[in-house]
Amino acid sequence: MLKLSFAALGLAACALVPPAHAGNSPANRDGDPVVVTEWNTIAEGAIPASAGVTLPRTYAMMHIAMFDAVNSIEGGYTAYHVRVPAWQGASSEAAAAQAAHDVLTALLPAGTATYDAALAARLANIHPLRAQLGVKAGREVAKKVLEWRSNDGWSTPQTFTPPALPGVWQPTPPAFAAAGFVQAGDARPFGLPTPYYYLPRRPPSLNSQEYADAVNEIKAIGGVTSTVRTAEQTLQARLWASVGYRNLWSGVWNQVTRSMATDRKLSLIESARLFALVNATMQDGVQTAQASKFVYQLWRPVHAIQRAGEDLNPATDADPTWMPLLTTPPYPSYAGNMACIGASTARALALFFGTNDLPFTVQWTGLTGNADVARPFPGFWQLAEHQAASREYGGIHYHFDSTASQEVCPKVAGYIFGNYMRPKR
């Protein structure tokens, strides 16, 4: 029966063959690349804001599984994590959809009905036998990716008890919450050898002029009652903090990636490769910054300003009533997460496309009566700068937090781009 089914498809091979050979068949390279952006959009709607620093983790797992499933059938690249045997004639489109479905179902089971419907709709447009063979490959890859990340350390909370010293982070108002995502220093990255592979340089000392200048800058521009911050800068801070707007920072960068994949008419395997690169880089980027926070343990601007009388710096003056525009996240200041996310992801996109200078527009969806916001950008790095500056306008980061991240975090993208999913020669 199996031979008859292959004959009906007009396929010559009827034996299980290694992916390197299966990928040579033109029949394996006709998948619809929209499957990648479709599942990316589904993931964006399913990942909760409470994921915080690990927002890109689900995207990364899903897109690595999608790429490895497609690559197992089409070939042409080294695997990100795994390559599985695949039949000639297997649908790489079906493999990608099944891999995405299985990862999301395992990680975010509340959306299973949505995932099931999307998978069924996608498979309905593919020849049943080709779909069946693709599904098999997608399931196997998803299983291996889930096993790989099942004990990666992100689900193991840790505590951080800082010493009560000037300059050292303490829980911040108004919630005075304990430090979160302390496990960043021990969790396994997606691509980097360790979370400290690109550790930022030390922050300036509390008695330095650089420190005083940074504190005074944020005191002026980042306060809730600032008179020097413009309306556009206030909006910028709120956009990236998702205050009154639906988009999360991970979703913004995935929106840009969807736009690029569509506008540049990428093939299925190239689209899958792009999204895996972007999201693995984004997760390792934010982990790089988050891990460094617990190395340097620097207090946030709210305490630096309220308690400036304790810093032994004559160039700073205390204001016990000062509060930032944005609510301060519950972990130390240095280095900046948002700056690292932007710098690493912008560099990943620039490496993939060979240039930074591809224009695009980002759309933020307003909530609770806020109008939608659209902003054009001439290139990826300009969006990264916009993201980093938002935290300074929000009063929750110093400028040197952003500078440190922008120095080291592009290297995260370079490492992953240079070591994973490489073209076979």
C-alpha cells in the first residue's frame, strides 16, 4: 500500500532516507513560507506578559523546532539543535506546522483548541500522504526540542538577598517586590556557552562624575512630574513598557521580523531560519543583561535619587519624594535589559539581511481608549535606540546601563549567527 501511495504522488523513492539526501528533492521545497509567520502570530497572542525576561523563550523553542523540522526535510543547513530522518516527499510545510503546534501545546496548553484548528486548516491544503510524512518529522523534532529545554533552569526560581549598602539594589517602590528572574545566571542559554560569555564592563563608581551625570540626567527627564521630558518621549516610554498598549517588546521585534520575511519574499526554510535566529538571539541577549544585574547589583535610579545623600558624591543631591514615570522592575539596574534586547536583535536582523538599512514601520495597538501608534524607522538599530532610550525617559535606567548593553549584546547575535544554522558547502 505504501508503494502504491507513493506512485500516486509520482514520487520515485519509497524508503526512509537521511535528511541530507531527502533535501535534494525539488518536491520537498515547495512549502508555503506563510506557515512561519502564521504560527509566530499565534504564539504572540498566546505568550503571557507575565513571562517577563523569558518572553522570547517560547518563540525561540517554537521557531528552532520549526527550522529543524523544515531543515530535516529540505536540508541545506546545519541543524540548530537536531536533524531527524525524513521520507522523500514529506511536506516541510506540514513539518513546520506540526512542530510549532506541539511546542505551543506543551508550553501553553490553554490555547490548544486554537493550535489544533490552525494545524488542521494548514494540513487540509497539503496532499494527505505528504502531510502525514511531514507531521511525523515535525512531531519528532518538537519532542527533541522540548526534551532539550525541559531542564534548562528557567523554571527553577532562585532568591537574592542583597546587603543593605549604598549603591546596592534593594526592593523598589511601590510594591517592594523581591528580586525576580534571579535564575538567569544559572539557566542554560540557547546558543551562548554561558550567560556570562559577554559580561558587560563594570558600571561607574558611585563617587565618579560619570555616575553623577547619569543620575542627574534621569532625575530631570525620568521623573513622573518631569518638566523637560516631551510628550513624544513620554509616549515612547509607555509604548515599550506596554502601558496602555497591547504590544509586548518581544512582539514588537517579531512584528518587524514578520514584515521583513514577507517583504523580502523569503522561502520557507529561510523564513524559518530568520525567526529562529531572531528569537534565540533575543532570549540569550536579555539573559546576558539579566545575569549581569546580579553580578553588579546596582541600585535603581529611584533609590539613587532618593538616597543620593549616601553615595559620597558631592555632585548628586537627594530628593526623597522623587518617583519614576514607569514602575521599576524588581531586579538591579545594570546592565539594561531593553537596550540589550534591542541591540542583540537588531544585529541579528542586520546579519541575516546583510544590512541595517531596511526601512519599516512599527504598529502599537492602543488599549483603554489610547489610539493606535505607528512609527517609521530607517533601520533595525534605530529601533533598538528607540527601545533603549525609552527606559531612560521612564526613569528606570541610567544612560550607562544602555551603553553597556549596546557594547556587548550585538556580540550575542554574532555568536549565534556564526555557530548555528550555517549553510552547508
